[in-house]
Amino acid sequence: MNEYWDRELETITPGGLERLQLERFNETIQRARRSKFYKKRLPDRLKSLEHVKDIPLTTKQDLRTGFPDGFLTVGLEDVIRLHSSSGTTGRATVIYHTRRDIDNWTELVARSMYMTGVRRGDVFQNMMGYGLFTGGLGLHYGSERLGALTIPASSGNSKRQIRLMRDFGTTVIHITPSYALHLYSIFEEEGLNPRQDLNLRIAFLGAEPYSNEIRKKIEELYGLDAFNSYGLSEMNGPGVAFECTEKDGMHLWEDSYFLEVIDPETGECLEDGHEGEMVLTTLMREGMPIIRYRTGDIASVYTETCACGRTHRRISRIKGRSDDMLIIKGVNIYPMQIEKVLMDMPEVGHNYLIELERVDYLDTIKVKVEVRQEIFHGKATELEGLKREVAENLKNEILITPRVVLVEPNSLPKSEGKAIRVVDKRTTGAD
Amino acid sequence: MASQVTVFVENRPGRISKIARILGDNGLNIRAITISDRGEYGLVNIITNDPDRAYKVLSKEGLSVSRQNVIAIIIEDHPGALSDVTEYLNRSSINVANAYGFILQSREKAVLILEVDDFEKAQQVIRGGGYHTLTKRELHNL
């Protein structure tokens, strides 16, 4: 199916792309220099893209330090939306969008969805959380732009999801892979077979890492084509890179993002084909341009061209992180966030271990807390109270309710230097 | 007054035998033992002939232990004796958090152990009812 949403841009020649990128990079520099953060960090203009590597990198920490408006290049009256990371511990980041930013982002998402085969006439059920999370609103806008009938179902409430799919003949879904697997068990309970009882043909699986086996399993269970995608809120959200119908690597939209891959240790730029940390620059964003952003995501760039005819380079699945960020139920969490909450509770202190598990395809966080002599008074009610308090405090910080398990004193690994207090027992997502 | 030690244990094999071994090795006699099961963990309540030493040796082995005053009432070992006591407590509005018992001499005397919210008040009520409660010394000499 060689049809394009924007043939000219999607099949642009390498030379044409380079000229476009240089022009947009220089426009981005001009805009970015109006922000407090980039004012003195950038050259006047680049003579060629060769010189991009001389610009200093921007990190997540820079975004935190610049919170809330250090990166803003326009007045707040020109901003029509913001997306912010969770976090009550002052580690928040925020991304501001002007009207044109939302418009460009929407265009990229529509282009991506169209590339997988979504058309006017499709019924798109968006089962991702709306709100500050970019995945929900991002695809919602893209789907409307494309002209599909959009159902803003949001996440959860499995029976209602199934009802909606049946009542309105949903053909396209946006869902986390773990929820897709979980939902299948609900179909079974209801005595339904998604292959026969639904009209699904396309699924966008996102927000958490998953293997190719899981993709195939979901395709088989539901009788549809599942597509992988890549996005991060710092780069708008979904629509940075998407698979085409070849399902072999994700086309990164290079008219809107400048892609580099670096050695995370040395910061040196790597050739295509080599695995490293992706560094991205927004080429279109007005309100809050970000230049040479360290994504923390490890991937490689394909060297071959794609049979679909699109010239934008493809990236591999994300192989891991260059930092310790965890993705749990689609939420980005740093172990530090969990640690801070627990350390702030004198009853808990250093005596805990966090285990990530996948139970019935769903991510769970288990927090093991040692019941030391000092906090033990022989009362079960007191211990149950502690469990509740730990669970509530963590929920406030990371938005996920953990399972708290009390264990005997000295049963957890002792902290020697930098203790490993997070154990990820989930099977790895990357291929 | 009598006291019990309570040990925090994870719900996995070998925890009771560990406690029994520690007490046995230290020459301590177990009068009664009960477990309140809380799912992944449990609380083991133990009456021994020497609660102070039981507390010390179990703590020394790295277990989380607490000590608590309990009421140990001597009752007759015959049908209906337990209901007499509990009905009396009920009338006196004593709330019992946990209760268990053991027999001293078959068909003669038994001991009822009560964990109560308000120890002082319960103590008075029990004595006022003409019941005999075991002292630390009596418990030791059983």
C-alpha cells in the first residue's frame, strides 16, 4: 500500500532533506536564542549540519533546572497547551506548545497513522490515558485530523471498552501491550472472540517496551496488524517515529526532528548502524525548542532504505536506557522518586527493596519493607497501617499503587555503597 | 502479671521451628503458642516460663520481638467454663483483641490468655469477678 499522507515530504531526496534540515535548524537556533537557557549556548547560525555536533547537549536535568520557563521563547499568552511530567518532589518538567506547535504535532501523528493504513471511515478507539500524558491527546488529535471517527475511551474499565468496540465497530485501537493482553482475558470471560466478534484491523501498541513475540501474540489473539512507535514528551510525544506497513524499524520524521546517535559515555557521534543513545533536536517547535536533547534511549539507525519508499531513516526498537529510568504501566519513573518517598518515612528508612514484576501481563510494583525490632510492637493493626501509608505515599508520587510486603529484619540485601534497591524481574521488553 | 512475647515472621516454612529451636536451646519452656495469620506474614504469640529471657534470646537471634502484658485467668477444665468467663467480660465491656488457652491438668484447671485493649481496667474487672489471674512467678512455676 504505497500511499502517502504527504508524498513530497515523506519521499524527499537526501539532498533535499539536508537543505530543509539546515534551514530549519537555523530557524530553531534563532528562536531558541530568545530563551534564558539557550541565550548564550548557541552559535549565530550553522554553515552546515556538520557543525551540529559542536553545540552542547541538553539533558533532562537541564529541563528540570529550567522549570518552569527557562526554555520558553514566546510569551505565555501565545502558549495554548502544556504537558508536564508527574512528580511532587520538584523534579517536574514542562513542555509548552503554541497553536502552531500543536498543529505540527497533530500533522505528524496523522501522517504516522495514515502510514499504517488508517483512513477516513475508520473507527479509532483511544484506550490511552488522556491528561498530562501525551499519548492520549497526541493520537486523539492525529486521528481527528486524519478524519477517522475518534472515540476518546481513555484507559481502564475493560467491560466498557469491549462494549464500545462492539457498539461502534471499532477498527483501530491505541493500547498498551500489557493492557491488550489483559483485556483478552476479559473477552474470554465474556465468552467473546475478538477475531470473530470485532472489526479490529490495526493496533498501536505504545507507552511501554515490549518484544516482537508479544506483538505477534496480540496480532494473533485479536486478528489485526500491530504497529510499534516511538515518542517522548520532550519531543511532543507520539509521532516522532513510527513503523510503516513493512513493520521493520520506525521511520523517524527527519523533516521535524534532527537525529543523532552518540556514545553515551564519550558523547561522540556514531555512524548509522551503531547502537547508541539517540539525541534529538526539534526542528519545528516554536514555543519551546529543544536542541540536541539526550533522550536516554538506546537504539541504532538502519542503513538500508525502506521498501515503502519513504526516505526518512528508520530506527530500531529501543534496546534500553542510558540511565536508570523505569517504565511501569507506561509511566516513566526514576528509582530516586521511590527512594525519596521511602527514606522520608522513618519507619522504613533504608530497609526496603523494590521489585518490578509482571503478573498476568500487568506491571506491578512490589515494595518489601523490613519490620525491624524498633518499629515492631506486636500489633497487626499497626503493621497494616504502615503498609497502607507506604502504598499511599508512593501512589502520590508515582501515581501507581504498589503492593507492600512486610519482611523479617535482615532479610533484604545490605546496602554496601550504592545499594541495588530496585530489582526488575519483568522479562525484558527489547528484542 | 503474665506476659507474652510476639514474634514477627514471614509466612514461609521453617519459621516456627526456628523459634522453637532458639527457645529450646536456651532451656525455655513453651506453655502455649498461637499464630495470627496476616497473609504474607504472621504474628507468633508465645507464653513461656520466662518471658524476659525469651524476649532477650529471640531478639539476639535477629528476630523482631515485642513483649506485652496479658491476662492469664485460671478456669475450670469443664464444659461451659469458658463461656462463663467470656460472658462476664462481655457484660463488663472488656474488648478482647486475642484469646487462646492451654490446659494445666486435664479435667481440672485450664488457663485462658487474653490480650485486651485496656490492660489495667481488664485486670480490675477480672479480679472483681472473683477470678484468679496467674502472676509471673506462678506462670514460671507451672
